[in-house]
Amino acid sequence: MKKTVLRKYANLIAAKGVNVQKGQEVFIVAGLDQPEFVKMVVEECYKLGAKKVVVDWDYQPLQKINVRYCSQKTLNELPNYEEARWQHYVDTIPCRIYLESDDPDGLKGINQKKVATATQHRYPIIKSYRDQIENKYQWCIAAVPGAAWAKKLFPELSKAQAIEKLWEAILYTSRVTEDPIAAWDQHNADLFSRCSTLNAMNITELHYTASNGTDFTVGMIPEAEFKGGGDNSLQGIYFNPNIPSEECFISPMKGKAEGVVYATKPLSYQGQLIENFSIRFENGKAVEWHAEANEELLTKMLTMDEGSSYLGEVALVPYDSPISNSGLLFYNTLFDENAACHLALGFGFADTIKNFEEKTLDECRALGVNDSMIHVDFMIGCADLNIDAKTASGEILPVFRAGNWAF
């Protein structure tokens, strides 16, 4: 891939993704797959005035080794230096960039019980810090090709060819055009317009039906609103948390979800794929689920804590969208969630509450925003998905027909 094109992508992530401010620190998490591109992102952050940029390298094989050889007690602990890092986030409110390139099957065979138990022990400590910075900092998740990920998508190609092909797909769906910044300004305006139409409907619930068996109703929080694309942090800084992004999303009312939904794409979770699964909800809670592949992992996910079996997000994405039209199954949630309507289990977004900046996090959660240690999106959109909205006045209005917007 041409360096000039990659430089535009790096600038997009730094300038439009996290929107680095002069004097701000930046923390980047990245795999070992594209060090030259990571270097570009670091440099773009400095050009925008970053005070300091820190890169934390991630490597799946080391994760597997650590889980295998460390005792459960050791894995459960949050060392002082890690807790100090979280306190530093609270004190400085840095930007955080996540560059995904993981092998979708890279953690296959890992001890799921050890990982889940460690997360459950560490989370209560992390949560106290995470709540203090919630909605205050800019963050962005983007992607670069990893060799194993590329070969998963294009097994018939050589490694080099597969990586190049995945670069092309990432850049196309991320709107890296001649002028990526202008392209994203226009895209954000389009998403804002779509969300404004949805918010004007005063929706109280959404009803989903599809020929695969999905028949599902979810309730809305009266004080909540749809959002999409870029948003403002509590510091007043505009940023784009996901590159790419095609969704209009909202946090639903905890405890108001009934019926069954069928996943339409595999779910990559903890470096493994959960495939061909369904979930049934009663009184907002997942009460029954089945999966043809990795059902045990699905069970672990749904039982991580009290909130993991409730919904934290409802997102509307047309079937006729760039990622869907690419014809690729990315085996990566960042892309696959933006190819189809999806739901997310676990953590909900307080910033979907109107005037959330005037409320505390606890007040937003009291209104019905779910809380959990997980936030996992799974895809339910398909070519014949219909969605109807029930409004506050009792009207039934079409939102989606045959997988696409009805307005």
C-alpha cells in the first residue's frame, strides 16, 4: 500500500478520530503487525501537538502463554503499576487509540474459565477509575491488517497479497479518499440527519422481525436519543470513536426486551468465534441461548456479571452500506457491526441520555442505562429484516424494510 495513502489514514485517526489537542497525552494499543503504520500514527499525533505518545504492544501468543502458566491468583491481581496507570488516566484525561489487527482465531484453546475469573476479580478495581473518566476522554478504534487475519479473509492468496487486499478493504470502508477529513465531515452530517429523524419520532419501542426467526421487541428510555458518527466529550472536544462507522445507536431501557434474535454473522469474542447463535430475552434479560460453535464461550460472556445478560446498545445499520456491499465477512466486530443492525450486551452509553453532561453517571444509569464489565456487539441485520417503531402517541411507523431504511 502506498505510504501517501497510509499517511492520510494515520492523519485521519489522529485528527478526526481522537482529535488530539495541543499538550494532550496519547496512549496507543497495537499489535505487532504494522509497526511502520503505528509509527505514522505516533508522528501524526505529535504534529497535532501531543505532549507524549505511548505505545503498548499487544501479542496474542503471549496472552495464551501468560494464561497457561500464571496462577489464577496472579491473573486475578491488578498490580500497583497498572492501578497507577489508571490513576494517570484520571489525572490527565489522555486520548486513547486502539489499532486492531488480531487473528480472529488467535486465542483458540485458551482457558476460558481462567480468563473470565481474572476479569471478574480485576474489574471492580478498574471500574472505579473507568467511571471517573467516562465520556471525558477521546478514543478511537481503527484497524490495520494482521497476517493471520488477512489469510482468514483471503485464504486463496499469498500472505503479502492477502495483507494488501485487507488494506484495500480497510481503507475503502474507512472512507480514506483523496480528502478523508472532508469525507468524514459529510458522513457525520448524514448520520446526524438520520438520527435527528429518529429522535423526532419519539420512539418508545422497536419491533424486529425476519424470516430467520427473529421476533424481538426492545423498549427505549424516554430521556435517551439516537447518536451516530462523531460526538463531543465532556471536555467539549469533538471526536470519532469508530473508524469505520455506519450506525445510529441508542442505549435501550434495561429490563425491557422480549423475544428471540438470531445472529446473522459470527461473533469474534476473546480471540475466538461464536457462530450460528440465538438469544431469547424475557423482561430484558437473556434467559436462553444456543450456538453451533463455542456455546460455552457464549455462556461465559452472558454470565460475566449481573449486567452482562442485559442490553446496553441498539444500533441501526442499513444492509445497503459500504461494508455490507463489500461482500466481505471481516470476522472483526468493528467492521461486521457496521455492516448490519446489531445489539450489544452489557455496558450502555450514558451519553445517549439527553443533557447527560448535566447528570451524574449514576443518574444516567438510574434512568435505565445498563452497566456491566463487558460491551459485546452481535449482528442481527439481514436482507429481509423489518423494524417497526411504536411512538409515544401510539403510532406504528416503519423504520426498516427489507434490511434498509424505510425513510
